[in-house]
Amino acid sequence: MSWRHAVMLAAVLLSGTAAAAEPPPPTRQPPPQQRAPAPRDTAPELSAEDKEVVENLELLESLDTVEDLDLLLELAREEEGANER
């Protein structure tokens, strides 16, 4: 290796370590007065009936499932009766 190659290699290595040692540029944040305001809770006020539905939603969903199961059982019984004839 010639001395020119050695100098070029040293220059490349030094420039790489100098670039790695530099901190990244700071990210620019807008001033506090220019930031978008926090979103407000714009949900309408619930009526007493709506509040009751929300409170009992799980029960209502399970009742709907039970009704579906009852319908399936009824259809299965009718099918069994038709097959026995």
C-alpha cells in the first residue's frame, strides 16, 4: 500500500468518525401558541333511556343470542319431526 492510499484511508476513516460523533439536528417544534387545540368531547348528552341501554348493553346482547338459540332449537325440533314421519 502506498503512502497516498494510507492517507486517503485515514482521511475517510476520520471523516466517518467525525460525522458519527455529530449530534443529529434538533427537530423543530412549533411554538406552544401555534399548536392545534386539544379536541373537545362533543358527545351529546344521553337521555335516561339511552343511559339505561348503555348500562345494560351486555345483557341485551346476551338476550339477542338466547333468542337466536331458541329459534335454532325450534327449527331443529321441526326438522326432527318432519324426518320421523
